[in-house]
Amino acid sequence: MNLGLEGKRAIVTGGSRGIGRCCARALAQEGTRVCIVARTQSELNQVLEEINEMDGEGFAVAVDLTSQKSCQQVVHETVETFGGVDILVNNVGAAKNADILELSAKCIDDALRLKSYSYLRMAQLVIPYMKESQWGRIINIAGGAGTSPSRRNIPTGAANVTILNMTRA
């Protein structure tokens, strides 16, 4: 399938497993140059091997995106390597959950810092490059807990509803 993405430059967070890995591979198959981001270098290396086997171009950054500095590092390295950013797939990890009766505020804070804040920071950092090239796409992956919470997934639900609202805004 040709989606017209050849030569585009992408960042895929949470790119070492699951949905992120599939997105990184699919973008590479379309001829998009891909920066994949996750915490574990060995898992990122596996995805890079897969991208290389399909004659794709990519590199990996192993960081924890809960800090502004790490988000800045990813965007900086992508711009240095590819000359800009056209596509951002925000798909960073899963939040830890607990039953409502055992839930701490820290658990919710951690979920928001991991998912919601990293999505926002990454978007804020790439939008100037998208404006400069007059083309860009941001894809925010959010789970069903944002619209269907339960007593065991409040941290995930809080992070996902924030992502849904940020995306709509």
C-alpha cells in the first residue's frame, strides 16, 4: 500500500512492543524514516533489525519520557538525524493500576506523568517542525479505559481521558 509517506520523518514512542512496534514497522515499510523510543535498548534493537531487514531507515533512543529533558533529547536527535519531524505516534507505555481502595495519589501522578504529560510535551516539541515544513501528523494512542473506567484502572483511565481530551482540543 502506498500512503504517500516515503521520505517522511517519524517518531514512534513506545516503539519496542505491541502497537508501537507495529506502527514503526508499518511506517518503515512506507518509506518513512523512523526514530523509535522506549526504555529498553535491547527491545529497540530488535525492532531496528526488523526495520533494516525491510530496507527501512531508523534509529532508536532509549529513554524514559516522563521528563521534559528526555522528550527534548528525542526530538533533538531526530531533527539532527533526519532534519525534521513530520509524524509523531504517541504510544508510550502502560500505567500501573490498583484497586480504588488501595490507590495512592502517587499512582495517578505516575500515570499522568508517563502518558498524558509525555504526549503533550512531545506534541509541543514537534509542532514547530511540522509548521516549518507545512505538513505534519500526530497520532495519539489511548486505551479504552479513558471512556470505560473500572475500579481497578483509575490511573490508566485518568491518563487516557486526558489524552482523548487533548487530542480533541
